[in-house]
Amino acid sequence: MSKTLLYGATKIDETNAAYAAVASLEQFQWKNRVFVVIADRDNSRASRQENQLLADRDALDERDMVVLKLVGSSIKPVFGSGDGLDGEALRKELGAPDPGEFAAFLLGKDGTVKLNVSEPITSSELFAIIDSMPMRAAEAVSEDK
């Protein structure tokens, strides 16, 4: 499984496109973490990824998640809302693979890509990555009060 974890850099070069906020998803910035599933040709891996995540809707809600599915150039909200989004712009900004190839991207609340995977990730792996982020840790502390 190929994973690119962009979280954890000690110094962020803001000129690096990997750390630039994804403009087409700016409506979610500072409100939601966004997980974008890019559908594969037969939709098998994308469906498996969706089912993994939707099995724990409470955990998605607790982490302020929005899950979107990109099929060709159309975007379908899987969890949360995502109206008026441009699938072609999103595909280009994410550097997503060609239509028919699976990929998934996690964007943090700051709007930057935190994770890029080429195979489905388990919900427990995804939630562990999110829970290790400083912003999520701060949220968890404030939820406990």
C-alpha cells in the first residue's frame, strides 16, 4: 500500500504545493476535515473505502469530517454536505490520478493535504492519524471539559 503522509514536517515551506490549501474546498477550511475518495474504474476499492468509513459515523462526526467521492468530474457527498464543488478543479488541485484509478486524500482543517493513499485505509488508521494532529488534540481536550 502506498501512503504519503504530509503531516509532521517540522518546517513547512509554504511555496510547496503539497502544503498549499486546496482552494476548491475552501468552504470547509477551519470547520471540517475532508476525506476525498477518488473512484476506481469498477468502484470496488472506492466502495470498500466508503463502507469502512461509514461503519463509524459517530467517529466521523466527532472529528468534524466530510467525506466526498469524486467520480470522473462529479462530486458526491458521502458523509456531510458538499454542494457546488467543481470536480475537475478538485482533481487538478489534488494532483489526483487519472479517472478510473483509486486514490484518497485527507485534508486537515487548515485546508492542506495531510494524507494521500493509493489503496483504501482502515478507519482506525485514518482516525489514529487525525487524532495525532495537534488541532485534533486541542479539540479533544476542550471536549473533555
